[in-house]
Amino acid sequence: MVDRLAMREPECARRRPYGPVSPWSVAERGQAEGGPSVARGSFLRLAALAVLWGSSFLWIAIALRGLAPIQIVLVRLIVGTVLLLGITSARKLRLPTDRGLWLRLAIAAVFGNVIPYTLFAIAEQRVDSSVAGVLNATTPLWTILIGFTVGTDRKVSGEKLAGFVIGFLGTLVIFTPWESGSQIASWGGLAALMAGASYGVGYVYMSHQLAGKGLGPIVLSAGQLVAATCILVVIAPFLGGFQVVHMRWDALLAVVMLGALATGMAYLLNYRLIADEGTTASVVTYLLPIVAVVLGAVVLGEPLTVSVLSGMVIVLAGVALTQRAA
């Protein structure tokens, strides 16, 4: 058996921050000096990841003005991959060479990138971004169900389960999806729901097959996005990837932001969070509605109603409960 210590990055590499995202590097320094706890560091990463992913539904809605769903996913992956490969090169890190590891990365890419990215882009052609956000919030519940079914997470405490349920209820209070029942019961709603389930599979798989195996988040993130991009390049022609593009500056800017922030940078945080917290990392999807609400209020001037504010409090309570039980 290969010595796991030999597979880890050098001590100096582990101590320096993974890429330009600051929250976890701050948390790592604090822990090394006896400062903030792991839970506090996880909260920082959850918040940063929520900001990056919470804006993705807005970017997708804007990008659909000029691009087809599969084109959005392809450009998103290419931009994210180029960014992470640049960071990998700057850190003088190497992508894995083991074929078995690349196979696992490809499987993670299918369930964590290719399927959900495509389904959400298709879904937002038929449902509002808020409805897609609610259905995306089923990810932690899918993660628990899938983990329990396959036997990787049989020990789910009552406190942790309660946190997941409370977080989902808070999402419902924020978005009141019963007012958009016809959209949820549509093909677009089904696509978004299946995307959430695919994310659930991805979280379980990445947690037990990739994270904590001796490779840092930069290498894992870059490898997974490389695999996802290669897969999509092959299948894109069969899914309308080369249809006419309507050149709109807002659509192109949105898809670049989607790739750089909500894909490349987000996956750096996501892998570190999975390594620290396991499948509990999926609770980040509960924070996405809060980001969407705040962006709507600040950027679009949308009102903050009592139900929205109440839902935000409920979501934060659920997230705090899952983190305390983690």
C-alpha cells in the first residue's frame, strides 16, 4: 500500500493558501496559531461559496439572451478550466497522471458538472431563476438520501438532519414556491429537481472517492473541470452546441463571469469544504437564496418582505445547526 503521507503535498505547500481565495487561507493561519476553529473556517468558506454560486442563476438567465444552454455550459467550463490551470501552473503543481484517478474525476465531472449545469441551463428556459433556486436547495436532502442508500453516510444525527430540514423550510419561506406551482410541475421544474439530485450524487462521490486522498483542492478542482470540459466537447455537437450564437455583450460577459467565479473559483472552495466537512458541505445550497435575495435588493431594488427576512433567519439557523452537528 502506498504510504498516504508520501502522497500529500509538502508542508510548505499545505501551509500556503490554495489560490487567490482568501477565506480558507485566513482560517488555516488562525488554526495553526490556535485561533479560529475548523467550524469558523467552514462558515467562512460556506459564505464565500454561497456568494459565488448564489449569483450563478442570475448569470445563466442573462447568458440565455444570446446563447443556447449547451453553449453556456461549454463556455462556462472552458473559462473555469483555463482559470484553474493557470492557478495550478502558478503554484507549480502537477495534474495527476494515474488513470484510475482520472476515471474517478470523470465520474465526478459527469454528476457534479456536466449533468447539473446542462439541466439548470435548460430549466431556466422554462422556469424563473427563483424556482430553479428552490429546487437546487433540495441538494442537501438528496445528499443525505443517496449517502444513506449507498451506505456511505448511515450515521446521520438527529441534530444534523433537523438542520437540513430547517434550512430547506427556510428556502421555501423565502421563495414561496406554491405561488409558482405550475412552473415547479413543468418539465423545467423536473430538470432543476434532477440537477439537484445529480449534485447530491456528486457530493457523496467526491467526499468518499476524491477528497482527502492526498491531493489538494487546486489539483482536484482543475482535474475535474478538465475532465468535464473534455466530456462536453465530445457531446456538445449532438446537443446543439454549434447553433448560431447571438452576439450580445451582456450574454458573453455573464457566461465569462459564470465560468470564472461560479465555476473555477467556486470549485476551489467546494473541494476544500468537502475535505473538511464531508457531505455536510452540500448545505451551502441553502445559503444561495439569501445571496439571491440580497443581490435583488441591492442591484435591482427588490423589496425585502417579512417572509423573506423570516426565511433568511430560518435558513441561517438550519445551517448553524448542521455545522454544530458536523
